[in-house]
Amino acid sequence: MKIVVLKFGGTSVGTIEKIKTVAEIINEYKRKKFKVIVVSSAMSGVTNELIKKSKGISDNFSDVEYDVLVSSGEQIACSLIAGRLNHIGHKSRSWLAWQIPIFTKGVHKNSRIYTINKKKILKYLEDGGTPIVTGFQGINEHERVSTIGRGGSDATAIVLAKFFKAQRCIIYTDVEGVYTTDPNKTNKARKIKEISYEEMLEMASLGAKVMQPVSIQDARLNRINIEVKSSFVKKPGTLITKRSNIINNKIITGISSTQNDSKVSLIGVKDKPGVAASIFKPLSKNSINVDMVVQNISANGKETDLTFTIKTDDLKKTKKIIESNKNIRFKKLLLKKDVAKISIIGVGMITTPGVTFRMFQTLANKKINIQVISTSEIKISVLIDKRSVKKALIALHKEFKLDN
Ligand code: ADP
Ligand code: ASP
Ligand code: MG
């Protein structure tokens, strides 16, 4: 069977008109004799609205009910797509994750798909049907509905492509592909023809919302090529593939930024073994993700300052946990909301010296102060004042010759 998996994001199914366009795109693949498996996200804005509703009910809304609630948007979009395909003469039906089933493991709100029962979908494809599968959701070992993290429909599509050995996996979205930086932030952003899994994973993890990071990990492990393209214009998109398939002479492939970070500093912490662990253990127990960490060299050998970043959503909880932590002593707790992380990413930096210097010099020339730094083999991230993000982005984009 010649199978293709097509995933449509929220904006692609955001209105009735757009859903009609989606049905036309599916129709084209049917005409080319593909067996099509469709994955859809919720209509744009719906998931956010549902989350808002849960917060209105309680600031302690249960994670189990959260998953039941926020996964419901996908049901609506899938039934509308199936309905439209029926209207234009195709055999099609919606499939909620539990009906297939798509099994997940792990905690609510952030589960992982680990297996899919293929039988019913295969039979349906053989019978000429087009299944429209709800992205983002699954069912766990307790037969409860689960979700796999924001933007998770990307991962649903890639796992389906893996299990059904699809020839192609195409992510349809509201931009023409993966760009050197968010095209909605600067018109200098350039569409990337091909990008490696490693670079895409860094870009996504560091803020490029166009693909969900987990989905890229799954694609990389299973060597699944992903095409990202627009559902609005017929133009070639971006291919996400293995590094050896790519000829790229750029040092930096892309720049990502995040906006909702906060900085936490503990001033005058007792400098003794185990202190960092005592600070971070309760945070990790409460599923608070600590990102960048710096610890100053202790000036007097007794006390030190420790700084780290977290998501602003976790700030209140973090403050509470630190203040009630009896295992640590410090003089002052400083919390800062208006920070942002900007990162340059590229496999080219492995072999090119001087990239760090060029990044820091570019920011210095723009009088942008660097608060925290973190690096890996293929990325450099810095924490800066939130108000300087756009200026930094434009300057770095130019410095590394990414402008179109
Ligand atoms: P969908 O609803 O289709 O899943 P998303 O909103 O999740 O779409 O992702 C698409 C958005 O990602 C774009 O509208 C764009 O603003 C944003 N984006 C951020 N960084 C990038 C990038 N490097 N390339 C393309 N889009 C990006
Ligand atoms: N609807 C979900 C979300 O908004 C999943 C997705 O868009 O992929 O996060
Ligand atoms: Mg998305």
C-alpha cells in the first residue's frame, strides 16, 4: 500500500472555508492513488480556550480531567474534515485515539505514544476509506484519555507514519516551511530547503513552534523524512532529514527565541556539597523544568549565588517551593520575569571557530547585556532582557548571513 500521512495544524483547520481547502488537499493525494491517513489538530484557538475554562473552574484542576477537556477540540476538527470528505464523495470517518487505540505511557498532560493498534485502520484503508485521526491524544493503561504535550499532533503524525510505514509524512501548517527564524517576527527570515533532525530538534526545543520537539526525536530515531509546507499556498516546503542528506555551507542554520522565561536567583546560598541537589530535587518532583543554570564562584568560600531559568508559568510554584524548602539556606531570593532566551543553531559551528565571539560581539554592539549563557555542540543560547529580543534577532540574523 502506498500510504501518506497528512497532518493539519490548528490554523489549517481554523475556519469552515479552510477545512474545505484541507479536503481538497486530501482529494489530490487520493487522485494520485495514495492511501491517506489524516491527523488533525483542533481549530486554532480552541485548545487555549479549553485550558482557560479549566483555570476558571479551579487553579488546581486535575490533570486527568485536563486531558479529557483539552483533547476535545481535535474531535470537532476531525469530524468536520470527515464530513467534508463525505460531502465531496469520499468514504471517510473520524477516529478518536481511544477507538484505534493509540496507547500512551507517562504522566497526564505530557504522555508519550508507545504503540498503535493498526488493525482497524488498515482494514479501513483497504476498504478505500480515509481515516481522520485526532492528534495530540491517546489512551493510557488505566483507560483514561491522555494528551502528549502542546503541539502534540505533530508527534501523532510521525508515530502513525512509523507504524504504517508511510512513504511520506507531510506537516501542513500556516507558513511555507521551516525558516531561519520565525517569519512572523521578521521579514528577513528565509525558508530552509533542508534541515537535519539535530538542528530542527534544537530549533524546536529553543522556541521554533513550527514543529514539536518530541516529534522530531521520534522522526530522527525512526529515520522518517518530514516535509513541512503550507496548506494555503502550493509551494515547496522544507525537508527535515538526516544530516548526510544535506549539503549546507552555512555556519548557522537558524535562530530561535523564547519569550516566557523567568530568572530565579538565590543570593548567599551556603556553599557545600549537595546544595544544588537540595534546591532542584523538589522542583523536579513538581515537574518544574529548570533550563539554564549558573553558579558563581564563591568569593569567601562559604557562600555562593545560584541562578536558573524556568517557564514563567511555573514562577509562583517555584517561589513557594523554594521558600518552604527547609534543606536550604540563602540570604535573598530574586525573581525576574522580563527575560528571554535567544539561541543560534547550526552544525557548522562544530568546525568553525569564533562563532561564540561573533555572537557576543554582535550583541555588545547593540548594547544588549547577556545575563546567562548555555551552549551545546550545535547551539549557543543567551538570556537577555525581553525588550531586546527583536533587536538581537535581527542583528544576529544579519551577522550570520541568514537574511534573504
Ligand atoms: P500549527 O497550528 O500548524 O501546528 P504552529 O502555530 O504550531 O502551527 O506553528 C507554526 C508557527 O510557528 C508559525 O506561524 C510561526 O510563527 C512559528 N515559527 C516559529 N519559528 C519558526 C521557524 N523557524 N520557521 C517557521 N515557523 C516558525
Ligand atoms: N491542539 C493541540 C495544541 O494546541 C495540539 C496541536 O496543536 O498539535 O496544543
Ligand atoms: Mg503546532
